[in-house]
Amino acid sequence: MEQGRDRKSDVPVFKEWIFPEMTIRGGGAAWTSRGQVRVFADSRVEIRFTYVHPVRHSQDVPHRVRIAGKTRDGFRLEEVDAVLVGIQPVTRRKTDVVFIPYRCVLSRESQAPIRLARYYLKNLSVYAGVAKVEDGRYRASLFPRGAYEPFRFGAYLDVTGGRLARAKADELAEDVARLVTVAARCPVVPCFREYHSSSRIQRYEFFSNSWDFKPMRNVITLVGDEMGEFLSKTLGNYRAAKAPWRASLLVEYFWRAHQETTAELQFLLLSVFMESVKFNFARDVAKHATKKNSNGTIRDFFSASNAKLGFRDLLIEAGNHLGVPKVDKRMGFIANRNCIFHSGQSSYSQLGQRNTYLPLKGELRRLYDLADDFMLHLLGYKGPFHAYGDPERLRMYPSRRRRRRRRVPGIPLMPSGV
């Protein structure tokens, strides 16, 4: 998967904390000195530690360390694992050593009740307006962040509702991010988090993230009102589908199939999406009888009359259960799926055709439309959407009839199918 494409090296620092005293442990030794924690606008996180003795080689510094420290304004860096990525001499006796952590937490020692949780979302750059969704007494509000900048924090999500339970706010933010991922066909990641009391920030959490992607051929227009409508209609259904359908896993395969750059890999990931729909329906929704392999994994499913159910049978049954139309007439992708699974090439390559993309493109488009139908029916969505094969036209789902785009006062129409 292509990551870091078109990335600029001069990404600005988003947040920075100075530690007058930071402790690093690793390799059986410990050091204490001045340090910094930096979060960049593309969600990269680095910890800089100043050594006051010469460092000539990377072998002089442990490659895996544990880091902790305190800031002057009362934040404590909870001990974190990090890896060495760079050594930068400052003077003859001072050297800045750069480490990358996966997850960092900065918190105040005395915690006040949380009233606002803010989540900065990576990759949602093409977005305008404000979207809101209610979850009991909690409210999630999605806002844009300035001009379009690829791979940056393009939007942020505020969760409010009186005194917040952090776990509940996190769950709501992650569920909303998953649904926005479907809407944008792009991974939308809440990788920087702030937790506010009524007077000041109480806690920061941030994750070093290198997933650089752009929204493309969006399902829902990336404008506040239409996004809010989508979130309000689908949040409850997504949560209901989490356990029996493994909905979060389906979302992963869904966006990955759109962000891949070769038709064969797109076809492969869409086929795995269909396999996951079939499997989870058969095991956890229809609860069909199973035959297991010697290692205990499921090999086959059987009907109540003890008839063996194949992939085609189960996918048609899952489609009927969800109300997906004409699944039995939309199964032409199976032959090519089998070819790609078993050889890494489409059937057109095996038959000696030089240009395999054009004939595969038609099948791929139909498979994308089928995946859209399964995903949107699973989420129970009815409303305006952009079909994969015709992204410039706004249609009504599930009828697919055309709909005129509505201009939001003060906000230009967003480009479709970015």
C-alpha cells in the first residue's frame, strides 16, 4: 500500500511540550536531561532528548527505551515505550536524540471532571460545514479545520454532554470516525485527543500515525448537513451490527479496497469483504450448523436440512436478509476472484490478454456497487449518496434515482468523487 505519497517534509509542529527533566531508561542504563515532545500536523509524534555527553554512533544509544517526565505547567508524561530514529549533534558536548513513540499520554496529577473531549481527525481534509449526531445525553459535532492540506488533521470532533465518562466519549468518537470512513471511502483516524474540564485541558493522548490517504469517490457529500444526516441514520445500526456482522472489520476492508492502486488488489480486498459478510452472516446471524477443520476453524456451513451451503448460497441469503437487491444476478465476480486468489492474476492475464485493466474494470465497478449495497443496507441508510461508478451525480439510496444538489449558504459545493 502506498503510504507517504506526496508527503511534504516541512510539516509544521501542531503541539509542543518542554520537559526541564526527562528520564530515559534502556540497555541497563538511565539518563536524565532536558527533553521535548512534539506532535506534527500530520500526526507524527517525536520525543527529543538532549544528551550532555558526546554521542558518536547510534550504537551509543539504546534503540528501545522507556521515557517519562514532567512539564513546568503540571503535566506528567506517563512512561512510554519508544524507538530510536535519529541523532543530531548540537555542540561538541550536546546531542539531540530523537525517539518515536506509538502512544503518548500527558495528564495532570489532579484530575477535574471532563466536560469536553476533542478528537483531531486525520485524512478528512475535504470537508466543510458542521455535522451533529446525538447519542443519549452525549453530542458529537464534526468541524472542519481550515484550508485543504493533504494528510493533515483536516477536521476535529467535539463530544459534549455535561460530565463525560472518557471511555464513553472515546467509543462515540471512534464509532463516528468509522462511519465517516465509510462516507469518505478513506480511513479517518482520531489520533490526537484532548480532554477539557470547564476551565482547562486535563489530559492529552496522541498516536503516531503514518497512514496518509485522501478521500476519493466519497459515498456521502462531505458537507455538514448531509454528513450529519448520514451519521444520525446509521450510528445505531452500526452499533447493532458490531458484534454479529463484525462491522468494524467490514469498514476496514471497505476503505482499503478503495485506497489500493491496482485493480487486482482492489478486486481481492472487495472479495475478502464479501467473504467476511458471508462468514459472519452464516455463523452469527443465521447460525447455520458448521463442520470444522481438525484445528477447530470452520470449514463448511449447512442448512437445517443438512445441505452444504457454498459461498454463492450464503451471500445470496445474506443479501436477502439485508434487503440487497438482485444479489443472485450480481455474482459474476466469483470466477475472477478465484483466479486472483489462486494465481495473483485475473483470468484475462491467464488468457493472454495484454491490457487486462479494461475488461477487469467493468467487473470491478459492479463489485464496488455490490459492496456499497451491502454496506449501506447493513447501516440502514436511506438518503442522498454518490454511486461508485457515477460519483459526479447525487442519487437517492436505495432507489438510485438522481437528486439535485442543494447549495449550503456560504459554503461552496464540494467536489464529488475527489
